[in-house]
Amino acid sequence: MAATVKCSLGFIALLSVVSPTYANSCAPSIARVQAMVDAAIGQRAGSLGWKRESVDATRNYQPTPRSLVAAEGFQGHDLELALDSLDRARAADNIGNLAVCRQELAAAKAILRSQQH
């Protein structure tokens, strides 16, 4: 019985330490905006038609959002800027700077909105 109480108190203490840290995180918002950017990249990649297969594709390298945008050249510049904003948001989140994280997420969303028009 005493071991159960100690274990329960330890678990409660752990939750009280972890919960505030996650509550002050931009991670869920970053994941949502990343999904929006990925969808925009996929939509644009499908609309541009077929292109010649790259050397990386012949070597079985898996494409990343950034490599797909880079393959579009100048047409993918806006989405590359959105990916850069997401990278800066992650960096700000890692050091606990929520204001910068939110600012960078807003910038990425603005880029996505501007491309829809």
C-alpha cells in the first residue's frame, strides 16, 4: 500500500512538472501549420504536371517538403519562405520564446493565404 502511495505521488509530481512546459509550447500549432504547408506543396506539385526525374529520385532518396519546393524553382519561392518561417518557429519554441514562435507561424499562414488568391 505504501509503495502505491509513493508511486502515485511520484506520478503526480512528474505531471506537475511536465504539464506547464507543454502548455507553453507552440508544438501543436507548428504541427498544424506544417500540415497546411505540406498540403499546399502537394497541391502545387500535382498542378504543375510531370517533370523529369531527378538524380536523387533515381537513387531512391525520399522527397522532403523542402526538396519538393526546391524542384519547383522560382515558383516554389513563397512556399520555401513558409518553410523557413516554420524552421524559425521551431527554433523559437525550443528556447521557449512563444512570441517569436507565434509571429513566425502567423507569417507562414499569411504566405499560405496570399498564394490562395
